[in-house]
Amino acid sequence: MKLYSYFRSSASFRVRIALALKGLSYDYMPVHLIKEGGQQFSPDYKALNPASLVPALQEEDGSVLTQSLAIIEYLEETRPEPPLLPKDAAGRARVRALALSIACEIHPLNNLRVLAYLTKTLGVSEEQKNTWYRHWVETGLETVETMLVSDARTGRHCHGDVPTMADVLLVPQIFNAQRFNCRLDHVPTVMRIHEHCLTLPAFAGSVPAEQPDAE
Amino acid sequence: MKLYSYFRSSASFRVRIALALKGLSYDYMPVHLIKEGGQQFSPDYKALNPASLVPALQEEDGSVLTQSLAIIEYLEETRPEPPLLPKDAAGRARVRALALSIACEIHPLNNLRVLAYLTKTLGVSEEQKNTWYRHWVETGLETVETMLVSDARTGRHCHGDVPTMADVLLVPQIFNAQRFNCRLDHVPTVMRIHEHCLTLPAFAGSVPAEQPDAE
């Protein structure tokens, strides 16, 4: 498999963790989101992924998968061991809801093109942009914290004591939060789980600084 | 089952369509997102869903499911007929990628609290807010259009000739687009599928105007 990835992209980071947890090897295909006006907009990359977003996963047969959560669900279906979703439908729904609380409520507000629209089109200041970033991360993680503390199924990880899709989404979001100096002392359960995840090689080896295109 | 819903919420609209496609009946529990400062912030509702978002689905045993896509995946697992995902892993990944292209790339930028932040906190004008709304809908749907026209698996619906999770996400997004007068003539495949969906009772009966809390 080939993973089209940018070291700092948290959606790429999610798929790197999922691949590592499942022990799958792949060729790392760097796509620089800033250089050359954004390599994701090149004709070659657009032919692979018309959305001009990373990550994209290319299978041996040439087929291309996009959208990090769809890729992770696909890996779960085609390489089920070890599982990243619990066995029971209610547990699976809880893990997916935690993952989507990050993927739909926090991350989309803070990606590169949204921040660019704020500063370039709406003319907001750097400080206002950073406040926007922190607002969505801090309030969004507060919701995740409440979901975690109010449910007995939370363990060393978001759901029990083994990593699931929820942890796979959580860790990259915390990296983003730390990069933008977001407040995190109000989400102790989130941070406890984050720190535990980073003791595992699949998470530690997938961080931006460990990637071949890291700067 | 009880569905906590707001007639105009497109995330609620998605779950209404999925329930209807599967022929499942439910009690409609209206949650008004504007009245009384937003009923989703009431202590009673927060006890059900700490995220203060609609929809939430409550099962007969009292368990509560949140996040529209997690709810739809749960329905797919617990009430598999008729399926809302194709049988093959590659097809399932494609349908999920289409759904997530709407759920993660378009809708989060246009929900109520984000629009409120733009006007109240950042002080942007009504006109700038509407331009923001249309920008993300029009560019996001253009990506969806490209994904549809570039793939032979597109049929009368997004994936083949029967409704899937992708159609379930598409129709509510078009309702939002039309409400904000977005340009739609650049996405003819999207609109062809949208209009076909609305000929089906499961879609037509789930539209905002047909809900008990419609205004």
C-alpha cells in the first residue's frame, strides 16, 4: 500500500496510527501542503484524490481510498486484527461518536484552508485566528472529556483498555492543540489517555516528527 | 425508539431519512435550537447528550446514541435491512468517503454556532457570513460532483441504483444550500441524484417541512 501523507496533517496522522496498530507496512508518499502552492493541488495528485486533501491510501490493485475515517473503517473491514472497534453495537456506536466528535466538531474548523479564509478573505488578525482555533479545540475537547468521564466504559483508553478508533482520532487532535497552545488543564481524562497512548509504539512512531517528510 | 430532533437540523434530517429507509418507527422528540436560548442546553437534554447537539437516538433500554453518522452505522449494524452500505469493502469505503466529504468538509463550517461566532465574536457582516456559507457549500459540493462523475459506480443514486449513506447525507446538505441561495448549477450530477431521492417517500417524508415541529 501507499499512503499519501503530510507529516503535520492530523488526518494523515490518524491513518498512520491505524496502519501501525494493525501492523501494516506501506510506502510513505509525501504531499507537501504548503510548498509549490500546495502539492495537493497538482494535477497528478488531483487525479488520485479530486478533493485535494490528504491522506489517500492506494491499494496494491491501484484503487484509491480517501477520507481518514472511511480509510480506517476500510482497514477494519479488510484487516480486522487487532480490531479498532469493540464487538458490541452500542460500544461501536460510542467509539464512533467519540471519533466523530473530533472529526466533525473540532478538526474541520481548524484546518489550513479554513484558517486561510479567516485571515485572507475575512481579514481577521493573527490573534483572532488563534483565538478561533483555541475556542473550537477547548470547547470541543471539553465535550469529549464529559463523554469520557460520564461513562463507565472509559478505561485506560477511550473505550476500555485497548486502543480504538476514538484514541486514533484523539492523539492527533491533542498534537494540534499543543501546537496552538490551547488550554488543556480542563480535560484531565483526555490528557491521561493521550499520554498513555504515546507509550505505545504504534502511536509514538506515527507522530509528525518521526515521519520522513518532517521538517 | 425516541429521536431527539430539530426540524431544520440537517444532522437530524440524516437520521430521519435512515430510519425511514429502514422502515423504523420512533417517537419524535422536538428540541428547539433557538427558543429559550436553545433547548439543547437545558439540563435535561445535556443529561442525555453532553454535547448539546441534535440528533440523539434513545433506544428502548434507555441507552442514548449521538452523532448522526455513528447513529446511522449503528442502525446499519442492528437493523441491517435494507442496507445503506454496499456489500464490498471498496464500495463501502467509497460511500463513507462521500458521506464524510459532506459531514467533515462542508457541514461543520456552516452550523449555527459557527455562524454565531462569525457574527458575534468576529463581527463579520451578514453579507460576509453568507459568502462564507456559500463558499464552503459550493466548493465542497464541487468536490462531491467530481467524485461522482469520475466514478463508474455512480448510478441513479450516489452509489448504484439504491439509496446509501451517501444519499442520506447529500439531500439534507442540498436543503441547506437552497436555503442560503447557494449556486448549484455547477453540480448537475449532485442535483440529479438529489431530485431522484425526493421522489422516494423515505426522503420526501423526512424533509423539515413535514416534521411535527416545523414552523
